Amino acid sequence: MKITKELRNTSEKDLRLRSLELKKELLKLNVGVHTGNAGNAGKLRQTKKNIARIITVLTEHQKKGGTFK
């Protein structure tokens, strides 16, 4: 809950930048899993959830026609 509230108070530009950073991190984690260097499977799952949260907040704002703070 706390993460989602923080995301809703973040600017659109910052959300998009954070999304790109998380996608790069996810790519690295996926490569690690496939090469056998899977050190932290929980981090992979959490990264996916954070990306989904950001996309959800961006979509909510877009549908409402609202502006970001």
C-alpha cells in the first residue's frame, strides 16, 4: 500500500524513468536465472510487481484525464 501511495504522488516523468530502470533490472535478473546465477528469485518477482504498479498508476491517470503532481 505504501509503495502505491508514493507512486501516485510521483510525477509522470519520474514514473516513466523508474519504469525503464526496473525493466533493465528485470532483464538482468532474467539473464541471471537462465544462466544459472539465480541468486534472488524474490527480487525478480518484486521487480515485476513494481513495474505493474507503475503501469497501473500511469493508466489510472490517463483514463481520468488527470494531471500529475
